[in-house]
Amino acid sequence: MSRVLLKSATEGTSEFSGALARLAARGESDLSAVEPLVRQILEDIRERGDAAVKDYIFRFEGRRVSQLLYTDYGGQAALDGLGSDVRAALIAAADRIRRYHERQASGLDSFEYKEGGVLLGSRVNPLDRVGIYTPGGKARYPSSVLMSAIPAQVAGVRAITLASPNPGAEVRAACHLAGVEAILDAGGAQAIATLAYGTESVPPVDKIVGPGNLYVAAAKRLVFGQVDIDSLAGPSEILVLADENSDPRLVAADLLSQAEHDEASYPLLLCLSTEFVERVATELPHQLESLPRRSMAEQAILDHGVALVVRDRQRLAEVANQIAAEHVAVHVQRPEELAREIRHAGAIFVGSTTPEAAGDYLAGPSHVLPTGGAARYGAPLGVYDFVSRSSVIAYTLEELGAQAAHITALARAEGLEGHARAVESRLAPSPRQNR
Amino acid sequence: MSRVLLKSATEGTSEFSGALARLAARGESDLSAVEPLVRQILEDIRERGDAAVKDYIFRFEGRRVSQLLYTDYGGQAALDGLGSDVRAALIAAADRIRRYHERQASGLDSFEYKEGGVLLGSRVNPLDRVGIYTPGGKARYPSSVLMSAIPAQVAGVRAITLASPNPGAEVRAACHLAGVEAILDAGGAQAIATLAYGTESVPPVDKIVGPGNLYVAAAKRLVFGQVDIDSLAGPSEILVLADENSDPRLVAADLLSQAEHDEASYPLLLCLSTEFVERVATELPHQLESLPRRSMAEQAILDHGVALVVRDRQRLAEVANQIAAEHVAVHVQRPEELAREIRHAGAIFVGSTTPEAAGDYLAGPSHVLPTGGAARYGAPLGVYDFVSRSSVIAYTLEELGAQAAHITALARAEGLEGHARAVESRLAPSPRQNR
């Protein structure tokens, strides 16, 4: 029974192509079923403000709240009250995450240069107000607060509001460490609506980031345009790349550390032989035995787990790029070499001494990563998500004169005479006399 | 009659706050009316492929086409056949746009560094396939092809597909200059669906950018997640900042060069006295008189034009930041000084010798800019829109040992025992014997 826990499919079979096709479709979520309700929540909160938010919190979260926004949320006291090991770990994580994002921010500088008589530039500014959503319930993670809010803080965002229903001490401590200005005590679509439109007691934000359930995803998509949003997050994924020399015990441990997140998560193995798959499959039940979240992890492996077998290292890289997983763990020999071939991944964990868990908590890069194949075009949440940019253009009159023929030729080719005249009127001091 | 063409509102009056409130809502577009039809188009094309695309081209564009995708679209011949002034201007524009974006790309380098026994990095890769939408009809602009495709080309995108119904010689010539691989001869929601899902004859892309009508916007929002999209573009806008020394003739010319784009566009003036507004209002009819697109420009001014009067330079900057316009033209004295105060704008045109038209065609930065207030959080289309990023993390075993206590403390605080064990199993060579 233990052996069938992890399905296996070898390249060239219909099982293999079927598994790849199912993986290719994993990012699709049909939000149309929940959209009518979410649309109604958005409209109602936009119209009735605080009162409507409180109604929905009662209806969907079963809580009666008198206050929505807390600027004095007791973050320092919450931090002081934590066990010393967790407190020290949170502080160390915040430091490491901040240092990584400061390095990342150095690529985001404004620039300005002259080319003849034209000054050209790009100005980078932090966003004014950002909303960060973190779910309540079984996925209530202070680490996600650090991983989302610190990039915004490093960008220089003036005001960060965290939405989280009934946040505990760890979350409030993390908010304190990450410079969160205020906590909105709400979840679900009602939290997204409150952040997007603002109410009497909650100022609206310019961008909302962070993962949530189907209602949150539907709400984010509907408020897009009113505010900016990050990509719509789906279930978490790991793809472990292994060869004959990989340690099945460590491969199994990495698959389980993904599987225990959620029944919906994807623990995926990509390797070179069915023999290796069997060694991992033999290892899994031993490690599952005493895992507190055993039933969840088992369900994730049964529903979404698959081991894909390909013929050589080249195919490991190619298939990994096709899957474009959130986390890619490279357990093969000479892991740096293979890792360089991975073009589509949220985060790459190089070598078997690098557990994904280190990246989830402490390494430094944000653990908020593109899922569902969005690594084809996406990026880890970063400082670049919390800035706006403006182009700057300044011509001298002489340079405008030198370029006028080109500008007016293109304007007139597109039928925009007014554009051509706006150039020519600068060059002819008193054109009306010329008519 | 000429004087009332441009409505005026002075700060402190209800007209002023009403005008600002209407401007704040300008970015809202209700796509729900067209969504059911668009959803049906998307599903049908996904199911039936090429045949469905051709059906919709006939239904919505009135054309029967036998081929959808052209890789051999005769770009060089189209360029050679253009009038010499337009040809030279297109080539000059492509060169300038490419140089600006090469400068911009230098901020997007991958990085990697060691911190003790951890290697941390960020790898930046160009997207594999990008789709660029450019509308047909009255807004058929070769300049938009250059301004959208060249940033993608500079990013190193492997394959750029341009969607444009029945493209003319100028558009095909611009495609050639911008390295467009193939032209999809379709418009509307059917073009977006074809690019997002792919068909028998058209490969799917990873990201779709470019402005379009309501159907295009609704389709882009619905395929978001399947592919990445840029922000949903609305009508074009200019905000001219003027003081008593500004030249009403040039201010009027800039307002009209915006107004002639589209009846829906926003020509906005922000200045220091009603007297100055009157001088501009007196100028407008003179310049409108012989403008080929007069009726369109007049309608735009009547429907959306407004002159806002504030008391001092400080308020010019503050209100401009509140409006967050696509184009901000700074006509005041010491324009650089005021321009530095503008935090929210797509592009800033510094000084009255810098017409917006120069930026539309030749300066270098992309003219594809955030509209409808999206400049609060957005950016000009740029090289950064066409890359994906992956984090890289590599621990030595020693460093993992040194950090293990922090990682496991956080994992266990979040109830994720499997995460903690994935770390510990690396450090204990044979943990099963220890049970």
C-alpha cells in the first residue's frame, strides 16, 4: 500500500503526458461561481462603509467587532511576550530578510542622463499606501508577514496596513518588526474591499498583495484597476530534481514539508529511474508515521503528488522549465550546474544541504512566490512590487528643432495634426501671424 | 461660446471638489456588461481553436480570413516602400527607444552574493513568448508598436507576436524594426483569447500587453492567471501645470494634442488664476479652427476638459499628485523644481520647450503609460515588464547547522513539524536509528 502513495510516470507513456497536461492546467481556478457574491460584498462595502464591513465579518467570520483598524496593536509587547527562542528567531529572520531586500533595492535606483539637448530619466518612488493580506485559520503565519511587509518597508512605503482576522501575538510581533503601521481586523473579500475602497475608519491603499482563498482571489481580481494587485496565488508546490545519487530520505522530507501545508499542495518529484521513485516511496510512510499533519500530507500526495521519470539530466531541466514550479529543489550531483539551466522557478534550492524550509523562514528572499505556472512570467514578491515609476523628458528648444522633422512626420503619418502643431508652435514664435 | 469650452473650478468651491471627485473615479470601467459575451468567446476559442477565431473575426471584424499568423509579413519591403521622411523618422525613433531601454535594462541584472555559508541570489530571465495588442481602427499607430515591442526586444524575449487586425505598411515596417517575430491578423477579445490559449496555428504566449477597447480589457482580465497582463488602459490624459508666465498658446496646443486622440480623452489644466484659464480658453478656438480632428478634440474638452485653479505652486504639485495623470506637462517657471515634487505621473514633460508629442514619438521612454490614476502605483511599459525572476538559495551544511535552531523554532511555532524535520534530517545522518 505504501508504494502506491506516490504515483509514477515514465516519459514516453500516456501517463507521463497526462500528468504533464494536468500540471499545465493546475493554475486555472474558476472564480465565476463566487464572483456574484463577491461583487455584491464589494458594492455594499463601497456604499455603506464600516457598517457593511462589520456585517460581513459577523456573517462570514462569526465575530462581532466594534473596531476595524488598530494602529496601536501592541506589537512590541507581543514580541516581548513570546518565548525566547521564537522571539530570537523572528528577529533574526527579519534582519536577514531586510538585508536581502536592501541588496535587491539597489537595482531600483532612479536614473537621469543627457543625450544631446534632451534629458531623459526614470524616477522611482515608493508607493504611498499598501495593503497586505494574510489569511487567518490554518495558515496563520507570522513568517508571511515578514516576507510580505519587509520588501514594502525597504521600498520606503509610507503606510503598510496588514489585514488579518483576529491576529495572534506572533502575527502582531511580526507586524512590529516589519514596520506595519496598522492592522485591519478582517479577512476574506470584506478585507479586500475595505483596503481597496477605504471606509470611514480605514484609508484606501494603492496596492494589495498576499494570498487568500477563492473569495479573496475573486475580490482581488475585481478591484484590479482601482488598486494594483499581485498575482493570484494558488496552492503551494515543490518540484524535487533527483538523480541516482540523491538521498531518498532527504527527498522524501522535502516532499513532505510541502505536502503538510495543505491538502491542495503539490509535492512533485522529477528523477531518472523508477527504482529511485520506489526508494522515495518506501521512505515516505516511515516519515509520515509520526508527522502531526499526517492526514493532510497524505491527502496532498494522493491527490497531487506525482513522480516523473525522464532519461537524462538535460530532460530534468527541460521538464522543470515546462512545469515552472514555485519551489525547485535540486538534489542531483553538481547541483549548481543543473540549477543554472532552470529558467522558470519561483525559488531554486541548490543542493541537498539546502532545505526549502530554510527559504520559508530565514534565508532572506521572500517566500511569497509565483504558483500554478506563473513562474513562467512572475517573480518573488520583492521591493520592485512596491514602487511606481515616472519617465522624465526635457528638451532644449535647439534639440526640439533638430528632431522636429522626425516627430512631425510620424504625427502626420498617424493623422495627428495637433501633435505636429504642438511641436511647430514651439519653434515659430508667433505662428498665428503666419496663417 | 468659446470661453465656456473649458470649464473652470477654483479651489474651495464645490465645483472644484466635484471636479476632483469625478477625476478620482475616472479609472473605473464597468466590464460586467461585456463579460458574459467575452467569457463565451474565450471558451469557444479554447475549445475550437482556429475555426472559432475565424468565426469571430468574421462576426466582429467583418472579414473572412484564411490565415491567422504571419511570420513572413514583409516588414523590410513595407519599410522600403514608405515615404522617405516617415521611413527615416521610424528608424530614428526605433534607435532612440532602443537606447533608452538599454539604459533601463542595466538595473535588471541578476545578482548573487555570499553571506557566511549561504549563497543568495536573484536570476533575471527574459520571458519566452510575449503578445502585444495594438488596436485597429482610428487608433492604428506604428509608434505604439515600437513603444511596446522594443522594450520586450531589449529584455531578450525570444518570440514577440503582435496582434493587429489587417495591419498596414507602417505597422508592418514598425514590427520589422522592433524584432516582432509574427503578426496575428486579429483584434478584439478573439485576439486576446488566441494569444492566451494558443490554437493549432498560433502558439500561446506568457504575457499580453497593450491597450484596447472594453472587450479587450474584459478579455485581458479574464485570462489573467493563465498569462500575465499589463494594467488595463483607459482613455489618454494630459495635465498641464501652468503659472502666470506660461504661454497660453503652448498650453492650448498641448491640451489639443491630447484632446485630438479620442473623444474620451482628458485635457486637464492646473494653474494659479482664472485669468490664465481665460487666456487659454480664448486661444483654444483659434487653434481648433483648422484642426482636422476638430470635432473629436472639441468633444473631449467639453466632456472631460477642466481647468483647476489653486492658490500657489505647492498646491500645483499636491493636486497633480492627487490626480496622478498619465502625462504631466510642466509649463511653469523653474520647471525642474516643480517637476521634482511630482511623485505620481506616467511621464513628466519638463518645461514649455518639451511638447508631449516629442515623448509620443521620439524621445525614447515608452509612451505606453498608466492611465486613470494608475500612475499612483504603475510604471511606463518597460524592460522590467518582460522579465521573470527566480530566487537562488544555497546553504552549506555548516551554515544550515548554525541556523537550524531559528528555522525549526519558527516552523514549530507555525505548527509545521515536517518543515523542522526537513532541516534536522540533513544534520542527523541517520535519524531513524534515533527513534
